[in-house]
Amino acid sequence: MAKSDHAEFIAFSRRIMRALSTRLGQADPEDLAEMIELSRTLDSAIGAAVRAQRANGFSWTEIAAPLGISRQAAQQRWGKLVDKDDDK
């Protein structure tokens, strides 16, 4: 998949999230719980992407650099997820 394909998909996802926040701004407060669950889903998806990048040979330095964080910070945040998969 080309990088531009990813950029378009990410932009689409951002538009959806902005629209959702507008809709939830007019909804019952209990509906906010659904957006919180989306946040958890996104965190899980990020972890899965990091695991896949590590499985495909990317170093912690390569993963961390575009995020503007150190190799150590990336490994501290997602390393346990990757290590857990390595134990299987």
C-alpha cells in the first residue's frame, strides 16, 4: 500500500472523529462512554501496528523517530506488548 493511501485513510478517520465529537456534543452525557471505548480501540490498534512493525524488522529507533520520542520511550510504552507476543 502506498504512503498516500495511508495518508488519505488517516485523514478520513480524523474527519469521522471530528464529526463524532460534534454529534456527541449534542447527545446525552452517557454517550461519551462510547467515544472513550473508541479511544481504547485506537490504543489497541496502535499497539497492534507497533507489534507488526517490530515483527517486520523495524527497530525501536525507526518506530520512535517519526513520533518525536526516544527509542527508550517507545520501548517502554509498547515493549511489553511486543515481548508478550515474542513469548508465544
